[in-house]
Amino acid sequence: MPISSFSGLETARRGLLAQQRALEIAGHNIANEATPGYSRQRAELQAAPALSITLGGGVNPSAQLGTGVNLTGIERIRDRFADIQYRAQATRLGDASTRTQLLTQVETAFAEPGDDGLAAALDRMWSAWSDLANDPTSLPARQVVLDTTKAVSDVYAQLDAQLAVVQSQALEEYGSLTADGGPIQLAAEELADLNQAIGAAYARGDHPNDLLDRRDLLLDQLSAYAQVQVQPSLDGAGQPIAGKVDVLLGSDPTPIVAGDHAREPWALAFAPGGPGSGKLGALVDLGSAGGPIDQYRQSLAASAAAVAAAINALHQGAGGPAILVASGAAPTPGVAQPPLAVDAAIDPVQGGALAALVPGSAPGLNDVATRIAALRSSAGVEQYKALVGKVGGDVAAITRVESSVTSLAGALQDRRDAVAGVSTDEEMADLVRFQRGYQASARMLSTIDEMLDQLINRTGRVGL
């Protein structure tokens, strides 16, 4: 077919436009280098359809003449498998970091070893009984026994109260995260809006790369709360809808986002799935009955009951009243419940009398005080020591898990960045490359313009 003399202009124009768009894409990448969740984009260039031309001779009478380049699309560079791996680790990290934070508060509450901890208070009480054994008739020594016994009951109560506060903090944070108007619901509503916009763009044949980046960033953020499952939205015929996804969170069987709609009315039916169930799972586990903190409180109450029982058995055996009264009730999550109290019979403030303290089985003897002083290694004390060891071991174990998961999540993020992240050096090299291509296309355009000027304005003029 005949080729227009102006076809070269079209070829140069295509080159100019393609290189200009490629420059703009590189500039967009550079501008978003520090934008969270941004995926670098790349111009997809493809040779324009060739034209068949007739040759003047030879064995091949025709050939294909190229007509330049077309920008066929803007590709979003993303590794979907890396996204899945990263979100799985983000869920584990959300679980481990939450447990580390709250259990560290628990460990701090025990204040062991130290002068303010329960072990030191118990030691002072045993020493007071030992001093009373040295002087069984001394009222000041009895007062010291009463004061140190009150201190022990107070430390037990304070420790239980601090553990109850950590439990209540966990439950309150869980409630704020999952409440109507909380961050999870806001993310779900934004995801529904993004689904609508992305679906409309796909219906027009567009590829909304920046909207897809925002959706992936929200999914990354949700994965810290609990495991995120993403599946294609289906139409009435059971066929996937282009660009739209349904989002499930944790163990809730109903999607929090279904196509264009977030769940209404908002409610999250979440059950903890053990370690790795994300921040929500850790908060529920630590704040609920039967969880680690609840077990610590039960062990603390058992220790208090054992200490009281050991002291009371010796004191009441000699005809005296009970000295300590254990609550005996199971702890209520988030509610302080003093495990011990001083019996009113020996406390003058409550109407009792110091004379009710019995140092010995007969006036002037010290056998009872001596035996009580020897309870330093009794079952209740050993239970408390075991509890302190368990708390320390649990904190050390979860800290190691957090460190390991943090390293793995960081490695996976680096892997994602290697694929989707923006490299300034690479983009600058592309800028130079596309600039050279634009200059060459512009030079081609001016050269063809000069040729056409010769053809149109000067052909046939004598002497030229």
C-alpha cells in the first residue's frame, strides 16, 4: 500500500509521547519513594503496528515498515506471594508484640527481686515473728508482727490489683479496636469504597494502580490485628467481579467487607485462635478468664491461701485466733480482689487486740512464734517463687518470639521492597534514558520537517 510522506511525523510523534509518558511515570515513582505502601510503576512500551510496503525489486516484493512505539499500559510492580507471606508474619508480630508489652507490665508489677516485692515483705514478716520469739511478752514486737502482716496482705492486694489493671487494659483496648467507629470498622468502610472505585475503573478498562496500593496498605494494617483472608467478590452467577474483593478477619466467618459494602450493623465476632492470632487474639487471651494473667492471679491467690493456712494452723493450734483470712474466691477478670486480709481479732483498728497474738503454747513461751518464723520455706512461699519464675520465663519466651518474628517480618518487607520499592538510582537512570529517547524523537521530528520543507517549498526551483 502507498505510504504517506507524512508517516515519519507520526512515528516521531509516537516516540515523543511514549518517552514523555515514561518520564512522567519515573517522576511519579520518585515523588512517592517515601509513600507508605506505594508500588513502583513501569511504562509498558510496544512497537506500533507495522505497515506493509512494496519493494522495488528482489525476491521479496514487500516488507514491514515500523511505525514507532505505543505506550500500551502502566504496570504496577507487585509480588502477591510476598504480600501473603508478609501479612502472615504481621499477624504473628501483632500477637507477639502485644503479649510482650502486657506481660512486661505484669513482670514489672511483681518487682522481683527488690525491696518492694512480695518476697521482701514476707521476709520482713518472718523476721518479725523471729523477733517476737526472742521476746514473747514484748508489745512493740507484737505491733511489728501486726504491721508486717498487714504489709504482706497489702502487697498481695496491690499485686492482684495491678494484674487486674493489665487485664482491664487488654479488654478495653480490644473493645476500642473492635467497636463501632473503631479503626477496624473505618478500614472496612474505606476498603468498600476502594472496591467500588477499583471495580468501576476495571469496567472502563483502566488499571487504578494507586487505588490498588491503598487497598493493599489497608490489608497490611489489618493483618496486624488478625489473620486477613482476601478472596474475589462474586456476582449473582458466581463469577468473580473484576477488581473487587471480599475481606475476612480472624475467625469471624462473615466478611467484614463484601464487594462494595462494609458490614452493617457493625459487630465483630472474634474468637482467639491462640498464638499467631494477631493483636486481637492476644488481647482477648490476656484479658479473659483462663488466660495467662488470670492464671497468674489464681496462682497468687493460691499462694496467699497457703501462707494464711500455714500461719493460722500453728496459731490456732495454740488457742489463738486466725491471723490471716484468704478470700477463697476465683479472680474476676479486670476486677481487683484482695487475696488476703488481716483478721479483725488481732487488729486494734478493727476492734481486736494485740494480746490475741499467741507467741507460744503457754504464757512466756515462744514455740508458736518460732515455728511461724520457720515458715520462710513453706508451701505458700514456694508457690510464690514458682509464680515469679513462671512470669519471668513467659516474658523471656515471648520476647524471643517477638525478636524472631520481627526479624522475619523485616526480611519479608525487604523482599517486598526489592520488588515493589522505588530505587532512586534506578529511576534517575531511567530519567536519563527516557530523556535521551525524547531528544532523539524530537531530532527525528525536526529532520523530517526539514525534509518536507525541501519537498514542499523548494522542489522545482532552479539552482537549488
